[in-house]
Amino acid sequence: MPKVFIPVEMPYDFSKAKRYGDLTFVLNGRVNVYRPADMLPTIKKVMAGSSSDDRIVVSGLPTALGLIMAEFAMQHGKVNLLIFNGEDYEAREVIMAAAHNLGNQPKRKLPR
């Protein structure tokens, strides 16, 4: 079953995200937002077991979320997000090769 990565353990109800996979908290306890590099070893360790079907809940500390998304994108070339709309989670996928081509890079045809 896929995993649903939650950036930081918080006292919120994430139960609606369970339909997308097993809930996995990436960071637990106090996180020092002024030392983002200190988060990397734990993020890398937890995300090492990720698969391209897993998802990341958009919540918690922006710095932690950004590092987790970056690690996932480096591993899988995309980011699968779960965004809470006030009632339920909506799944979104961002293909990093497509996002990269939005800049001034020459357009190239991506393999199907």
C-alpha cells in the first residue's frame, strides 16, 4: 500500500488522508526552523523508503515541506501532493520535467 507522508507530527486529524495510503510522519517532536539542514538526515532516512505512488500532505512547516518535496522529486522526478480543501483531500501530481520546461529552457518532447 502506498504511503502518505506528513511533514511534521501535529495534533491534527489526518484520518481522511488514510484512503490514499498508510500515514507516515517524517519529522517528530520539536523542529528547529532556523536550522533546516539539521532536518535533512531524518528526511532522507524516512524518504529512502518512498515509492513513486506515495503522496505528501501539504501541511506543517513550509521549510520542512519544501525539503521533503525536493527529496521526493529528486528520487521520483515528480511530486504527488494531497491538498486539504476544507472538507477532504485532493490529489495533485507535479511532473518536475514539465515544471522545469516552464522557464526559458528550450521545449523538448517528453517520452510517453
